[in-house]
Amino acid sequence: MDDLDKFFASLETGIIENESLDDKILRDFHGNVPIFNNEVSGKLPIITSKANIYISDILETGEYFRFAVGGGGCSGFEYEFSTTDKIEEDDIQFCANPPSVIDNISLKYLYGSTIDLNTSGLSKQLVVDNPGAKASCGCGTSFAFDERMLTL
């Protein structure tokens, strides 16, 4: 597939191959670079005690819980939870127990967030209270960013 074919394929799916989250934001805001409101700047995400126990039980020795944002989902962005045994150069450790990291690009969309555990019947799900989210999908893993948190 040549570059022109990739371009037209991306128009159909809305996803551009190897596009960074910042590039997606820039495209979504039609080239106007968003400047973030500093009200929650510097407030690292926190993990509640219920979520702490759940995450700690999942992690193996030497692993980290990774919290991130990806482009996609029903509402434009989606929360990503994973485990990793490797810390990247741009990672910031935001919790020591359980050991948890976030990359510096995701951090600006997740300042002031709280990760909690929702238990309903026999199921358990990590949920995020994000002060920058104006709406979220019924699945609970995607959100739309609140433009009031941005100064354009």
C-alpha cells in the first residue's frame, strides 16, 4: 500500500498510522494547538484503596501498572490500563504502591484523575474520575475531553 492509499484508508477509518496522541489532538482541533487550563496541572492521578488492592493482586514481582490515554473509543479518547516490566524514558511514576506509571503525554489529559474499582455483581472494573472529561461512554473506558479545561 503506497502513501496515497494509506491516506485515503485513514480518511475512512479516522485513524492515521503511527499518529501520536498529540498529533490526533492537533488534527481534532483543526490545527489550533490547545493550551491547557492549569487548575489541575501538577495533580498526579491517585489510586483509591479498593483499586490499590485490585491492582496489587494482578501485578507480578517487578511489574508496573500503566495508566494511559489513547485516541479512539466512542467518545474520542479512551483510558488504557496495562501492566509492564519496562519503564520508558518519558514515564512518570505516580504511585509507589502499587508501582504505577504514566507517560508525560497522557498525563496532561489525566491530571487530577482518580482511579477507583467498581464492583457490580461478580464483575470488577477500574473506573476513572477525570476532571477533564465532559462525557464518557456507557462502556466507561472512553471519554470526551472538556474544552473548558483548554484555553484556545
